[in-house]
Amino acid sequence: MGLRAKRQNLKKLRQGRRKAYEAVICQHYRSIYRFMAYLTRDKALAEELTQETFASAWANVDYFKGRASVGTWLHQIAYRKFIDSTRRLQRNAALMDRLKEEKHGAQENSNPLHRLTADEHSRLLYEAMRSLKPSEYIVLLLHYIQDLSFRQVAKVLGLPVGTVKWQTSKALKKLKASLTGRV
């Protein structure tokens, strides 16, 4: 498909033309579904997230600037849907674990000393991270907690990759200095 045809399709999409949207679905559905199936390793969840991806694309077509291909844009949406789903599943799993623990008391295999130590380490790490500058905190959060690559962090923050790597290195040094002797 030539550049002119792509621009026409984008224009039709923005005008809310159903046929243009259906053409996008026909052209990209399998690719997005395969991507989701690979990420989730669950056919039902992959199907659900694929549908959410296309629904979100339709609802937000006005925000598509055309700087990337429609396929790239859809993959970005799909990835965000996957991340959101993963977070939701993790929160639900953590909640279920807490509920089970409250219901059954302390688990037989859990060692209170290990738990206390882990809780204290988590608290110290959280305090040390909170003492960082917001720009340093956010790069560590995105890279290590959200598990984004440096390139992805750079894209999210609108910074060069080298700047993100430098900020990460600087933040890790500060974090290490802050935690030395405390852990």
C-alpha cells in the first residue's frame, strides 16, 4: 500500500468510517493476536486483550498522528493493554494471597524473621528511592520496577537513550550510597 493510500485510509479512519476500521482489523488482527498470545501464553486472555486493543484504537483514533505505521501504533496499544492486564493480575494475586494469609493465619512454612527482614529491606529501599530526585526515581521505577528497556523508558519520558542510561547510573549510585550500612 502506497503512502497516498495509507493517508487516505487514515483520513477515513479519523472520519469514523466503519469500512476503514474494518480494513485495519482485517489487516492487523492476526499480527496483534499472535503478539498477545506470545506475551500472555493464554488464548482466551490474548483474544480479550486483542479486542481491547482494537476497541481502544477505535476510541482514540484522533490521537494517532501517523508518525508510525498503523501496525506499530496498534502494537504500542497492545503492549500497554498487556502491561495493564499484567498489573491487574498481579494486584489480584497479591490480594488473594493476603486474604488467604489472613484467613489461615501465618503459613506453616513462613519464617517470621525472614518476613521481618524482607519487610525492613523493602521499607529501607522505598525510603531510599523516595529520597532521590523525581527524574532519578522515575527512571529506576520504569526500568527496574516496570521492567521497561532503556529505549522504552526514553520514549516514555521523551529523552535520549543516553540520558536515561546516565540518569539510571547516577540514581543507582545514590541509592547504593544511601543504603550502604543500612542493609
